[in-house]
Amino acid sequence: MTEELFREDAYLKSCEATVTAVGETGIVLDRTVFYPTGGGQPGDSGTLTRADGTAVPIVEARKGDGGVVHLPAEGAPALAVGDRVTATLDWDRRYRHMRVHTALHVMCSQVVGGVTGGQIGDGKGRLDFDLEPENVPDKDALTEHLNGLIAADHPITISWITDDELTGNPDLVRTMSVKPPMGAGRVRMIRIGEDVDYQPCGGTHLKSLGEIGRVAITKIENKGKQNRRINLALVE
């Protein structure tokens, strides 16, 4: 299986790796900095470069047999099992994903309702909430509240709890449609500040809220009797 270096350090931009499999679905490495599509976060893009300088553009990373599968661009040079490569992210794109993802965690912590869906994009994202009418926030008020928390620059830390601990504390899971990754014996937890947010998540995040920059709630949409979609964007 691929060693997923981004789980412990989301700021790694590149790594040395060995090709362990090549097939119709893509290229598998023994280790990678590429995050594979999952949990609403898009898979990373970038390049795999051989020692002779040959670069293989990667358009997306996905989960697959053997670990993380790197999808080469159409017509890209071929790699072979055993090739040594440098895996390098499109860092600007990944960093925007990290900013949006972390901002959505903050928003999730401040809206009273279960999360029924979500998506992270390049500079924008959204969460769907199961909300009682009285809990639907005002767009402008939520924008200012989130920016206040972001400006406070709360630190973000990663820790782990056991599967049994999470099972015994179901309120830690805010998402109603996506279950946290379990089965390996431990679950990765993301904590923002002392009490802003604490929930399981396998995605990539910032080190502190100040890195997000200002955000705006661009739209709150009615998607059903109680379902509301709250759209957020980075303000560059």
C-alpha cells in the first residue's frame, strides 16, 4: 500500500518515490504527497519526474488497488515499475483546497445542524445542512462571524483516537452522509483551537485559521424541506 505522507504533514510539496504498479487506471507509488479524491476533497494534480528529467503530468489522484493511483495526462510519457521519481504537487491548487477545507470545518462548527453533504473546490466550497427553520443563519452575519474566528488565528492540531472511542462518542461525527474512515484501529481527529471544532477527518488542513484569509458566504440555498446548502468562497 502507498505510504500517505500528507496524513502527517499536509505541507509536504514533493517526495522521492518508486513506481510499484502501472496499469490502465494509473500509476501507483510506494509513497506519495498526492491526496486522493475523497471526503468531498478533490484529488491532487502535479507531476512525476524521472531522474533524466522526463516529466509525467498528473491530472488527478484517486484511491485504488494498491494505494493511491496517480492518473497521467493523455499522451504523457510512460513509466515502468521500479522507476524512481520525484512526485511534486501543484501546490497553489492544493493550498487553496486546504484553505477551503479548513474554512468549511469552521462553518460546520458554527451552524446548528447535521451535515448531509459537502464539496471542496478550487477557492470555494459548500456544505449541506439538515436545519430547522429557526437555525438557518443570515448570510452576512455568518460571514462576519466566521471572519472573526479566522482573524483570531486559532491553531489546528492533529491527533488520533481509537475506533472504539469514536463509536462511544457518536456526537463527534457531524456528517450524516459520509462516515469517518474506520477499521484500521484508530481515527484521525482535527482540532481547531480549544473549543472551536473537534471532529474526525482524513483530509488536508492548515496549521492555523489565519492562513485561510477572509471568506464570504456567497449564497444559502433551499434544497428541501429542511436541507440548506451554504456556499463559501475565499476572498482573495
